[in-house]
Amino acid sequence: MIKQLNPTLPVITPKGEAYAHLIIDYGMEEHLLWVCFINETGECWTFRNPQIRLKPNETFNRSKTSEIIWKHLNNL
């Protein structure tokens, strides 16, 4: 199943900050796949669920700093 995200979600990926546009779900025994466009380069990449994190947002009480998130993603 493919689901278009509307609105898109700002995420942090191993390739940098991006917006997730689609989610691909192959079933219960597979990770969700997130189709993202990288802000800096415009490239389109697909990432597994453990590889991405939502960007910090004080309004929604997601206040972890980017440095903590980058450390986690670089250790995958």
C-alpha cells in the first residue's frame, strides 16, 4: 500500500533534513518505507522506519536537539 502524506512531514534522515511525501507499507513483517526529498540537494531517497526521525518542534513538544538525533542516525 502507498499512502501520500498531506501535508508532508519534516524529517531528519541519514542524508540530511528532508520532507517525507509518501509511505510504502509492504506488510506486517517489513519496515515502513518513507519516500523523502532531501532539502539541500532535491534528491529523492527511500528510508526504512528506523532510519528517520521527525524534526524537533517545540509547538508539538518534540524538543530534542538535532545533535542527539544525528548521533542516533549515524549509529544505525
